[in-house]
Amino acid sequence: MPASDISENKQLPNQGGVREGTELAKATTVAIWVTISLLLMSWLISWHFQVGGRWIHLLPLAAFILVVLLIRFQPAKDIETEEDVIPQWNAEKVGDSLADIHSYVIQEAGKSIHWYWRAKRSKSFPSQIIRFSAWVLAAAGGLLPVAGSLFQKSLPGLENGLWASLLLGLAAALVGLDKAFGYSSGWARYVLTATSIRRTLEEFRLDWAELMAKSGSSPTAENIGLLVDRAKKFRIDVEALVLQETKDWVTEFQNSMVQMEKDVAAQVAALKAQVDKAAQAKEAAEQSGSIQLEIQSASKADTGTAVSVSLTDAEGKTVHENASGASWAKINVLPGQYKIGIEATVKGQRVEDQKVVSVKPGEIAPVQLTLCSFDS
């Protein structure tokens, strides 16, 4: 495959400048990807060792901006054709006219071949980087919990499953990026198309040589017609291969967009369900409850005295009320734990009892406390 690339490049004129531009663009792309990798590695290391504070989270933002710029400002690469060049037929110079037609179709096919071999580098390099990075992240995510368990003292915190989940999530995101922008599939598609055009070109060259040999030094009108038809068929075959590759790209792009819309819709639906569930849970948690207190031996309280009920919340705030009879109720109590106690005078002595009660949203918490004196 590289040999084919080099051989086709030799057939086209002025390839030095194109190759230098390609190498410069490739070097720039390499530098950007290395910078992105260093930013992400620095962010992970700094985050793990708590260096840089909140500002360290600007590093992944910078990496994301570089990725966007790399994708957004890639130079457009279109297959150019000589729109003003039309092979002219001169009946007085049949050989020169056939040579012009032959040169024209060969040159246009060479442009297509060169375009695909050059353009596939813009697909192959990101594909290799993304696939390799995804493999490294997935392997690290699988090995990280094991390494954390083996080196708990020297590398504390690595056994936490969140780090493995983060690395595996990044690997999945890279694979999704490759699929969304078609780097790997585009690489394969370009190589296949360039190889197919090259095969068609070689077949045309041999057929043209055979027809020229049959026509001899003085080709007839029938021989000329066969040569022109063969050149026309060759030119149409090359454009058909380019058109088929374009159709494949459009189909892949549309399928990717449809799948992306489905994934985004599914994620939005899942997020909405999660938000609704959290809202319902919050609403349920904020729903008030009640306390129903039953006072055992309330009749033992001295005549003319009342049973005092105290309710203390988790913040230490206490509410005092008097109970009437053997029961006491409190409504609109926020969920949580409370300390409830009773105090009364029994045979001239102050007696008390208390318990901790848990109030749940929308429920009634029953409590039983008892009034009793030491000599009862």
C-alpha cells in the first residue's frame, strides 16, 4: 500500500510542494495531538495529587478547544479537475489527437488516485491515535483497581472504582469520536477507492496498448472509434468509483447522525427521568410527617398538674407543650430524628421519660412513654 502511494505520486508533476505541505500539516497535527495528550495527563495527575486547586480543571477545557480547532480548521480537500481542458480532435493529426485524449484521461485518473492517497493520511493518523489512546485507557482502567490493591500504601486511592470508570469512559468517548467522524472507516474507504482506481488505470493502459497495436501505423475509423470509446469508458469508470465512494460517505454520515440523534435522545430521556426521580425523592423527603404520643400511667400525675412534653430536633431546638390526658399529637413535623420526652409530678416527685423517634415523610410515628415514680 505505501509502495502504491509512492509510485502514483511520481507520475504527477510538482509533487514536491504538495508533499512538503502534507508533511507540514502532518507535523502540525502530531504536535496538536501530543499537546492534547499532555494536557489530559497533567490534568489527571494534578487532580489525583490535588495540585492546582480548581484552576486545574481548565486543562481538559483547553484540550477540548484544541480538538474542536483541529477538526474545524482542517483544510478542505476536494478533487480538482481541469474544467477548461477539452481534448480537441484534429483529423489531420490523428496520432496527436489520440495522444491528447490518452494524456487527459490518465492525468484526471492520476489526480483522483493522488487525492485519495493524500487524503487517507488525514484519516489514518487520527484513527491510529484515537484507537491507540482508547486501548491504553481501557487497559489502564482494567489494571488500575488491581494496581491500587497491590500498592495501597504507595498509591492510595487508586483502588477506587471511580478512576477505572473515568478511564473506561474516556476510552468509550474516543471510540465514539472515531465512529462519529469516520476516521477508521474513511481510512479504509479511501485506500479501497484509490486501489480500485489504480487497478482500472492499469487495465486501461494495457487495453489502450492492445488497441494501438491492432490499429497499426494508419488507424482506420473503426480503430479510432474503439480507442475513443475505451478512453471514454475509462474516464466514466473512474468517476463512478469516486461517486460510489461519495455515496458510501453520505450513507455513513447520515447513519452516524441518525445514531447520534438516537443516543442524544436516549441520554436526554434518561437524564429527564433521573431529574424527575430526584425531584420526586426531594419532594417526598420534604413531605411532613406526624408524631402520635401515648402516655402510659398519665393518670398518676398529681391533681392540678399537667404532663409536659418536649420535642427536640437534630439542631437542638426544643418545643415544650402540655399534654391533655393520656395522648399527645404533633402534625407537620419535618422528616428526621427527634428526641421526645415527658415530665410530670407524681406523688410530689418530678418524673420523666424520653425516647428517640424517627419521623418519615407522610407517615405517623407512634411513641409510648411512661410516667412512674421510684416508689410506685
